[in-house]
Amino acid sequence: MTAVPTAVPTSHEEELDRARRLEAAWGSPHGLVGALRTVDHKAIGRRYVLTALTFFAIGGVLATLMRLQLRQPGAHVLSAEQYNQIFTMHGSTMMFLFAVPVMEGMMIYLVPLLVGTRNVAFPRLNAFGYFIYVLGGIFFYVAFLLHAGPDVGWFAYTPLSLSRFSPGKGPDVWAQLITFTELSALVVAVEIVVTIARQRTVGMTPQRMPIFVWASLVTAVMIIFAMPAIMLSSSMLIMDRLVNTHFFDVAQGGSALLWQHLFWFFGHPEVYIIFIPAMGMVSEIVETFSGRPIVGRPAVIASLAATGTLGFGLWVHHMFATTVPPVGGSFFTATSILISIPTGVQIFCWIATLWTGRPRVTVPLLFVAAFIVVFVIGGLSGVMIASVPLDLQLHDTFFIVAHFHYVLIGGGVLPLFGGLYYWIPKATGRLLSERAGRWHFWLWLIGFNVVFFPMHFLGLAGMPRRVYTYQPDTGWGPLNLLASSGVLLVIAGAVVFVVALLRSRTHGAAAGDDPWRAPSLEWGTSSPPPSYNYLDLPTVRSAVPRWTAHADQPVIAGVRDDVREVLVTRFADAQPDHRARLAGPSIWPFVLAITTTVGFIWSIFDPWGVPIGLILCAPPLIAWFWPWTRERDPRRAPLASEAAA
Amino acid sequence: MSARAVLDVSALPTAEHGRRALVWLGQVWMLVIEGTMFALAFASYFYLRATADVWPPANVELPGLAIPTVMLALFLATIVPTRISSRAADEEDAPRLVRSMVVLSVLELVAVALWWVYLSRLGFRWYDYAYGSAVWLLLGIHTFHLVVSTAETVVLTTLAARGPVTRGHYLATKIDGMYWYWVIGWFIAIYLVVDLLPRV
Ligand code: HEM
């Protein structure tokens, strides 16, 4: 249907009254149990981000330990075994417990606000996903502290990770961490896709979707196709270790290479799962702070989609076209050449936007600038290792370590910080100190390069990765000391950020609804947004709605304010379709997460954990969907025909 | 008092129970995920098959064709009550929905029982060579979905038979039907790859 806008009278009292009813319908329950029951996407998104940043800090502590050990030849901070465990823990923590979840958290927090709705499509699933993630992380670190941590590297190559070579529980713990985090990622992906597909407000056609929403959509679809590979392969690994299957056991007809194929089917897109939301944040920041619509919007969107597709396309092409392992030279050459095109297009569009706009230099924009510089260096070293002879020379050296930290930190972490400085005022209602932000920025830009730039030369000089120490006569000492000393600057920058965040809570200037004069919808509601996000659900008529709103731009009326109801729109033309009821607070997602955790951990020790876990999960699952409040829910209420009977 | 433009949507229907419902789309994506997992399990099977010298290994006894063929016929037969039930859901015809769901539940339970017999008679286990592992991986995933989907049908049937039948039931019936078609589809793939392919 296409509704016709009409003018209706409003008054302050009427608005207050409506706000009260909406709060009663959408507000989260209080107390500790209330916190476990909440299904507000903002609360859950915030938790994701804070938890992920905590794991970032823990991963950073591990990195510091490694750099302490490597600061001089023959240091004794860590033993060889400890070093193996710690680089595995660091890599796994950064990839699975920090980088991907932090992006998921940003999407969960922002997507409903950016598309103008009141919650994600499956709010309880959302709560479940978070609990699975955090329980998985806790489990991983408890195992580590109990000396059952993995030490097989963050990609746990077989045959090293098979029980013959790794008899302890380490690889099982690693594989199960994967199961936890990928389950939560898949859950997030489904609700993000459905929310974007059907809950955009009226008028927000795909062409008018904010770029961050586009990036979230591409990311979610990538998760949906990539993560099953790692869940499957990590389960196969556990089965090889636990119930004597032979998927990866060459002696029994298995194939160690199968692991690498399955792992990289996931692992290659994984990098883009971190990178694409970061690009989305950069586009939002560039648009706002140049004060004009982004140049080449369709090209930017097409580039995001192309990056997402190439992440798979090349892998598949590779898999069917050749029999060399995924680390083959032609593969990397093709990837880096092709993938650099869409990235280059985006960088060009950002620069053109800044060039033709009136840029305001703020902390978020500084982090964007840092990202471009660092990422270009990472890209250059990428082109270097893309050439086969150099790769053979540099393979498994510190050159690679330098390269992927430039790409991951440059392409993921720096834009993330830009995004945090940009959106935290929306989430807390307080501005972060601009001065602190600039300190943070400089400490990181310099510190990061001091840590990682020398590693290029160490790699060229032949220093291998994953070694716990080296001899004095190698001559690697001075550069290693330089790299390690840079960590101090990075730590200082992180401390500045944390202090600024805490101080803003008490001393920060009030942000107001829109501190940045930004174009997208979320800046039209209060900071922090109310539980129901928008008192008046907005409609849009352009890609930069707040810059083009007319006085008569209609708001949506007729969505019930006494229950959790949202407007569902059609995918292509974003016109109203129907009104749908979303689920409210519930303790059962938490209980289900606990029973799932029991099943996952049990199955590391005993295959019966799988059926037992399934049986344990049945009661909370049934309780979750049980029609407790039949009469208040129209989906469950008897039909009119029966009510009459 | 001031006036402002509004777009009134109060006349729109609430609670869709067809393909337009949010849950429907959610289920579609869940099945895409599970389908990707299944497809990769098949890919692993073919990868191991391609790297093996002999496949299946000489001493492995192939599964008999009788049970799986009967199951195939049974699965195809279930399409009829599944279609009837989801048509009944569209038309909000509660008695017909309950009748077809009872038939469907019985047929699905028979399928589970037959599947159990098939698995227990299989002449090799997951630890018998990579072949056993690859086949049992497929069978294991199928078992999971067969059991979950059957349990779902039985629970829904019980709830619907107790009544009153609500819109929630209608939507759930359609979603359950979609899941069941999906299970049938993958069973056919297993039938072709595990039961037929090694014989040709
Ligand atoms: C600024 C803080 C960081 C420092 C000082 C740091 C330092 C290190 C060091 C020393 C290694 C081990 C090199 C070796 O001996 O092989 C390493 C490995 C690694 N780092 Fe970082 N890192 C940092 C941040 C990150 C971030 C943010 C990510 C990901 C988003 C990341 C991902 C990895 C991965 C995947 C490995 C490989 C682990 C393995 O070999 O299995 N690091 N890092």
C-alpha cells in the first residue's frame, strides 16, 4: 500500500504522553536479572563493543609480553612453549574475540537507528548471540589459565593440530572457541540482513541506504557464506581428535590440505568481514565532516559489494582452477591486484568528497587520514609479497607480520577508532575531549609505525615469525628494541582513550542531538536515544535525509505505541507493507546460552556431550517460544472468526 | 497545538503469516547457512574422493539400496500432506491443517525409524578410513535435521490439535513445511551421492 500523508495536530502533552507509553512498551527491565533479559539492540550492541575492546586490551597485553621477550636476543620473559601459546592466543583473540565482534557490535547498535526502526528483527536471538560470544571468550581464557591453551597458531594447521602431534586439549579448546564465536556471528548476520531488508523506514530505498548500512549488509552476507566453512572444519578437527574420524589424517585416506581449503574459504573473507564495516564507517565520517553528499555514491556501494564478492570469487576460482595450496603465488597476485581496484575507487571518492566539500578537521577525520596512510603502506608491502620470488624469500618472516598488522590495524582498528569518536557521543550523550583524541591519534600513528615499520627490515634480514628468541650474532637486536619501544607509545595512546572515555561520563560537554551536523537519521533523535529510538518514526526522501528534509517531511503514525510493534516495508521500494510485533525481554536466551556452553565444553571431553547438550537445550528453547502471554499478542490471539464463535 | 505531516499506517495488516513475515525471511537465511554447511560437507566428500586412490576402499561394504529407496518414496509422499497443511494455513482452515499435520507427523516418525535402521545396519563406521568419515559426516548432518524437523512437526501438531489454532500456528506450519522440503532436498542429494554414485 502507499499511504497518503495527511496533516494532524500535535501538542507537547500528546508527545509526552506518547513517550511514556512507548517507554512502558520498549523499556528494558531493571536489575541484574533485567540486564540478562534485555533485548534492546543498543544495550546489546554496547556490550558487544565494550567486551570486544576488553579482549583487545587483553590481546594487547599478550602482544606486549611477546615484544618484551623479543626486545633483545636471548631474553627470558617467556619460554618457547609460552611463546607458542601466547602468539596463538594473541592472534585468535584479536581475530575472533576482538575484530569481528567489535564490528558486529557496531552494526547491532547502529543499523536499527540508521534505518529508522525500533529494534532488530529478532531481538532475543540478538541477546543469545552476545551471551554465546562472551561465554566462548571466558571459556577460552579459563582454559588458557588452566594450562590448556592452544599453541598451534591462529589457523591451527593440520597435521600439527591432530592428536598425534598435539595430544593436549589445546586444539580442541581452539576449535570450540571458533564454534562459539561463529555461532554468534551467524546469529548477528541473519538479524542484520532481515532488519536491513524489511525494516528500513518509508522512502529508504536501497539507493538511499546509508553507506554503513550497505557495508553491514555486505558483511552479514559474507558471514553467512564464510562462517559455515570454519564451523564445519573445526567440528571435523574435533571429531578427528575425539572419535577417530580421518578427515585430515593422510595415513587413513584423509587430506591435510582439506583443512587449509576449508580454513581459507573462511579465512580469506574473514579479513574483509573486518575491513568492510570499517570502510562503511569511513564513508559516514567523510560525508559528515566534508559537509556534502559523498562523491560517487553508487561507485562506493559497488566497490563494497565487489570487495565482498572478490573475497570469495577468487578463492573459488583458485580452488577449481588449480591444485596448488591456497598460498600459491598466482592467487595472491590476482587477489591483490583485483582487490586494490575497489579499494582504490573508494579512496578516490573520499578524497574527492573532502576536496569538493568544506572539511572540518576533527578527531574522527584524523583517524580516517591515518587509516589512508597506513593502509596504503600495507597495500604496498602487499604488492611486494604478491610477487612470487619475493614471497618465497619473505614467507613466514617478520615481513609478513608487519604486512598483516598494517592491513588489520590500518584497515580495521584506525577506522574503528574514528567511528567510536564519531558515534560515542550519540551513545552516551557526552562529547569526548577533542584534545585527548588528538593525543590518542598522534601516539598511535607514531607508535604503530615505530612498532611495525622496522619489522619489514627484520623480515628482509631473514628473521622468521613465531620464534621465541634469536642469537645476538644475527644483528636483529637494535631493530627489535626499536619495535618493542614503540609499544610504549601504543599503550600510552590506549590509556589516553580509556581516560577520555571515563572522564567524558562526568566532565564531557553535552553532545546534544546532533553535534556534527550530520546527514543520517540517528542524529535526529536524542543522545542517548530512548529505548524506542524515535518518538516520531522518520521517513526519508534522499540519501542524506537530515540535509534535505522539508518542513512537510511526514513522520509515521499508526504504529502502536503500547506494544513492541514496528513497521515492515517492502525490500525494493521501501513502501509500507505491514506492522509486525517483535519479541520482548526474556531470560531464556541466557539460559539457552548456558546450556549450549555446557554442551560445547562437554563435547571436548566426551562425544556424548553433543546429544546431552542437545537435550539440555530443548527446555529453554521451548520456553523461549512458548506462548506465555497469549491474549496480549495478536500473533497468538484467536482469530476473529473463533472469537465470535 | 501545531500540525505536522504524518503517514498513517494504522490501516495496514498486522502479523503476516505468509512469505512476507520477518520470521519467514529469517528462516530462509538460517537454511542458507545450514545449506552452505551441507554443501561444504559434500565438497569435502568429493575432495577426499578425488585425492583417494580407491573410493570406496575395497573392503568396505556398500549400504543396501532397499531402505534408502523406500525412504526416498516415503519422503516424496510427504510432499502431499506438507502442501495441504501449508495451503490450509494460507486459508486459515484449522481442521484441515490439523488433519494434514497428523498425517505428516506419522510419516515423519516412520522416516526417522527407517533412518535409524539404515544407520545401524551400515557396514562401516566413521572411523573406517576417510571414506567412512566423509559419509558419516553427511549422514550425521542429515540425522540432525531430520530429528529436529520431525520434533518440530510433532510439537506443532500437538499444539494445533489442542487448539485454539492461532495465526502463530499458521505461520509456524508454513515455516516447518519449508524446513521439511529442505530436508527432503538434501536427502535426495545424499541418496544420489552415498547410495547410488559408488555403484555406477
Ligand atoms: C598494536 C598492538 C599489536 C602488537 C604490538 C602486536 C604484536 C604481534 C606480535 C609480536 C606477533 C607475533 C609475531 C610472531 O612471533 O610470529 C603478532 C601476531 C599476530 N597478530 Fe598482532 N599485534 C598487535 C595488534 C594486533 C591486532 C589489532 C590484530 C588483529 C586484528 C593482530 C593480529 C595478529 C595475528 C593474527 C597474529 C598471528 C598469530 C599467529 O602467528 O598465529 N595483532 N602480533
